[in-house]
Amino acid sequence: MNDVVFPPPLRTGNARSIAACAALLCVLVGSAGCPSPDRTDLDYSYDVEQFVVLPEFDAIDGQPLVQFESVFWEPDDTTSLRELIVKDQIAAGRSVLEIGTGTGLLSLLSLSNGAQKVVATDINPAAVANARYNVAMHHDDARFEVRQVAPSDPGAFAVIKPDETFDLILSNPPWEDGKVAAPADHAFYDPDFALMDSLLDGLPQRLNPGGRCLLAYGHAPAITRLLSEAKARGYQTKVLDDRDVEQLPRDFLPGMLIEVRLGRNQIPKVNASSGDPPATDLR
């Protein structure tokens, strides 16, 4: 990557211009992971807000991440979560679900650090396109699937198949209770905390025994509510942060990481005669 100068942030509504910028990056960096120029499914009419380079990508291919219009971007929300993925290898060999993928950053890092498969979801069509694009640009996307959530059914697991379960569930959810007026608002507001509640309500059916759910919040009232609601449902919780949420301002960065695990009474009993494997500790 020495002496490579990446294009500055730009805006373009031309799908071919997006593809051309991507092709230029592939030539400059010489990445074998770049998608074929025949991948017309990666041509979009969304504006490009910016190209972003993060330290974690040095170990992948050094290419910048692309942010499409209306797609949320604040890397300080997930600093500690990204560190767990890269340094502690929490996704390696595991099935991963990312709820609210945005640019696809966490999904991409999970794939690049050994995830067995990754399913990502988002309610913003631009984010679905953005995540698909970034994963294809940086990584073989055979183990990746991104799904569109319908505004009419915005639950955390609305687009998850009836029998799908995961070892690791990740999310940097919307922080505040507020009204949604445009697709981009879904990154900020969770009306009546319905997404939070649907996520907690669905964990016993979606999280494998021994699995982990890691949620990044930077809004003190949301963290207080999450811990209270998780306790009421019988979950095990742990704040993976040295800061005291009661001493923090209402909104803060970097975000705070909360771990939620199934309680003992929520873990399905294993039938010894069925040959099912025992629960796995995913520390």
C-alpha cells in the first residue's frame, strides 16, 4: 500500500461511476479479492459519501471501505467489538448474525477473521446494497448473505429462517427511542425500543447454547434499559467496559459493549440419545 493515494470523498449518483471507482481501487491496491468487472449486481445508483480506511483493514487488503448515502457511519461505536473480532478471534469458526449491518463493517471483519458464515440484515435498502458491495470488494462473499428487513415487520429476527440459529449475534443498534421519518433514521431511533425487545425476546430461539450476543450502545438510558430488560427475562449479562454507565453523559463515545447470554433455564436440554453435540463455550 505504500505511496497509494486513495480518491477523496465524493458524491456521485452514477452507478457506473461507483463501479469505476472500485475498479480503480482494485488496480491501485492489486487485491485478488476484488470482484469480477462482470458483477453488474454490484452497480448501484446510490451516492458515495466517502471512502474510509481503518487500521483493521491493513490485515485484509488495505482497501478503503465505501460508505453509501444515508448509511450510518460512526466507527467509535464499535471500537471494542471490532477488537474482539480481530484480536480475540471471537468469530473464528462460528456462525454469525449481524443485526443492522450498515456498511457491513462488522460482517466483513468477521468473515476476514475466520467466521464460518455471516448473515447480515438491515432495514435501509442503501445499507443492504452497501454491505453487499463492501464484502464483495474485500472478501470472497460465498459465505455472506445480507437480507432486507421490511419496514412493516422490523423485528430483530424478522428475516431469519425458522430453523436458523447462530453462535454469535452482533449489533450496534439504534440507541434512542424516537420517531423514524426516513430510512436513515433507523440507525438512530428505535421507536418504543421495539427492536431491543424483539431481539431479547427472540434470543432463546436464535442463539446456540454457549453462544454470545454482543450489543454496542453509546446512550446511557438504552444501556440501563437493556440490562434491566435482560435481567427480567432471565439472561446473563456482562458490561465489557471499565466505565461506569451512571457516571457517563447521556450520549458518549466510544460505545459500550454489553454481552448477553442465555440463562441456564433457557438453554435447550440435549437429548443424549440424539447424538446432538453438547453446548459449546464461546469465550
